[in-house]
Amino acid sequence: MKAKVYLVAYAPSSPHRVIDLAKTAYSFNFIEGFIVVKPTGLAAQTGVPEAFKLAYRQNKPFFVLPSLKDLKEVLGIELLIFILQSKKEGPDLTDVLKNVTANSIAIIVQAGETPIPKEEMALGTPAKINEMNSNLSPNPIAEAATALLKLASFLDQQKSH
């Protein structure tokens, strides 16, 4: 299975966070694209244009969407995996990945102070990264990089089977 994988930044307010998450996404060869949902303030004004330039230079897709349901409705992404902050309860990402059969996956991190609403969380599967220190959560850059590393390892295992 060659899954299409996207990294999604939910409600970023910092332009630096948008740029750092874009760099994180495009650092992985298997990433199909980077998506920003509900950017606010300077993230929307300067972060999004800078991320677009980075995406253009990398020849990778970049999307800005108004809601998480557009991931399924507009882009047709089958599986949404929400990376929970480590203080919250939920299954470990490794356990969630064991059951993946989707051809397209979005890894979603809370990129700002705005929590992801319950009705949008219901669109996908929550997961947490048990190895992360809950005292420093949320840390979207670290959470995104760790989730993508775990996903890369999972996809490599799938190829060898």
C-alpha cells in the first residue's frame, strides 16, 4: 500500500509555527502535502504565504481550508488521525496505525491555542504519542515530527510484508 499522507496544522496563530510545520512536512519524502486549517492573525497574513513559497520550491501541494471536514469532502482523505496532547487520554499512535487500511491519511496537530472541537474530532481517530513529555504539551512541531517518524516506520513495515 502506497498511502498518500498529509500533515495538517489546525488553527495556527503564529507564522513561525506554520513555516516550521511546513518544513517538518516537506522534510519527509513520503508526504503528499501540507494543509493549514483555520489560520488566524499573523499565521494567515505572513505564515501562509511563506509556507506557500516553501511548498512551491519543493514542488509539493499546499492547501488552506476553512474546516476539517473539507479534508474528506474536498480532498477525499479517508483517515484523519488527531494527535492529542499528551495530557489527554487516548490510544497510542502505534496502536492506531496497526489498523490502518486507508489509501490517504491526514496527521492533524493542534497548531495554536484553539482546541479542536468535538464535532470535528468525531470525523477521525484520536491518538497520542506516549513517549512525549506531557509537561511540554502541546508542542506541535515535536508532535508532528514524531508522528511522521512513527508513520514512516509503519509504512516501511507494510512494504516489507
